[in-house]
Amino acid sequence: MKMIIARPLKSISTFSNIEQLKQVRINAIKRGDLEFARMAQVRVWEILTERAQTIDEKFLSIVQIYEDFLWEKNRKNTKATRTRTKWIKDGTIKTASDIVRKNKSMGFDILLEFEKLKYSIEQFVIDNAFMFEAKIVAIARRKLTLAA
């Protein structure tokens, strides 16, 4: 007998409360509906990036999305502690620039593995190129081009 999976009556795209979406995702995972869980997670990312107004908010939304991918990979809550600590100490521009300068970045590799480089620090730098040195923007472009 085929199991019927119950989903919320309203479409995921109509949700705007991140906490509700997180609960929808948890419930979907418990039911084994991984497709719906992924849809709820993607909607959370959309809301995070839509709501971010300042450069700092945009950066932190990218960090939070990266942490979600860490959870997906490790199946446990994992925070980007070094990135967050550096951000507090050095600010968005220096932190993002230093990350892009690195030859190897665990965040980049994880996002590449999940085919979600649009949430990478490199893409963030390109999207906000006017805030960064031209050299940093060029490095970010090169990394994304080589990964494509």
C-alpha cells in the first residue's frame, strides 16, 4: 500500500515566516518527503536574501545559507564560527575579500558540491563589486568561471 504524504494546504511560495518554514521542513523530513523539505529550505534562502538590505545583512544571509549546507552535509548543526568571528573583528569587506583570496575554501567546495554557487562569497563579491577592489572581483570571477 502506498503511503500518502500530507503537505500544507498553502504553497511553499506563499510562506513568509522563516520559523514556520523551518518547522514545515522538519515535518517533511520526518515524513520522508525530502523534496518538500528542500522546497521549504529554498524558500527560507529566498526570504533571507530578499530581506537583506545592507551589505552586512546580505553577507550574513550568505553565511547562514552556507551553515544550512553544512548541516545538510554533516547532519548536525554546524556554525561558520571562524567566518563569524572574523566578520565581527574585520567587517564584511575585509572578511569577504580574505575568503575570496584563499585558494581553497570549504564553503566554496560545499556549495560547488550542492551546485549552489549563487550563494557563495565569490558571487556575493561580484553582486556587490562596487564595494570591493577590482582585484578581488577579478579573483571571484575567475574562481566561479573555473568551477563552471
